Amino acid sequence: MDFTLEVIPLPVTDIDRARDFYRDKVGFHVDIDQEVMPGMRIVQLTPPGSGCSIALGDAIWDMAQGQTRPEPGSYQGLQLCVADIKAAHAELTARGLEVSEPVQYAPDDGATFMYFKDPDGNGWAIQEYRRRVAEPLHKVLADLRHKA
């Protein structure tokens, strides 16, 4: 049985502000923005090309038994991957996102990063993984499943 990671709830203080930030500054697609049950609004956004989304909502943690609501801004190390970090930096800064300059920690593929925070302080890294141009992750994973 496959278990796929598809949605990460993200703690924020203002759903509309966070939705606008991720849509307008980071370029995520708004998949859902509705009250899914009385008193429970969910906004789900997906990065272009990703199989995993983020979910914003006040009552998300109330549904999960035994879980405590994380503080807005407490998530650090969320990571996006791109094939061309310079192009991604240009696109994001053109959108008005305050993102760090790319930092290359080693010459290897996968060793260049840049960073940003959302309005609540949740921290993101963007990793350049040039190999994804020729080998998109969904194809690599599909090939692995067929070989198994």
C-alpha cells in the first residue's frame, strides 16, 4: 500500500493574509477556499508541480484527536525544490517576496539553497536540484514502484 504525503497543515494567525501571501508572493495555486463544514474553513494551496499542498484553517487541529495546535510561525525547515534557483529567485523577487540570495554550500547538485519566511515566521528553504529537469520526482517514484 502506498502512503503519500499530500497535505501539511500550516499554523498561521490570519488565513486570508497567509492565503494571499502564498498565492501572490510565492505562486502557490489555491485549490480550495471554502467552509468544508459549519465553522471550519479550509484554504489549501499547492506549489506549481508539487504533489503536496499546505492547508490553512482555524479548526484543522481540533479534528485530530490528541494533537495540540502548533503556534503560528513555529514551523521551520519546510522545503521546496527547483531545477534552477537563479530563475526561481528572479521569479519570486519579481512577485515581491523577500527571499535570500542563493547560497551554494558545495558544488554538488542539491547543495544550493535560499530562504524565506511567511508573515507569521514559518520558515522555508528552496533547494536547487538540477537533476529534476531530466528526472521529475513523480517519474522517479513511478519507476521505482514498477521495479519493485
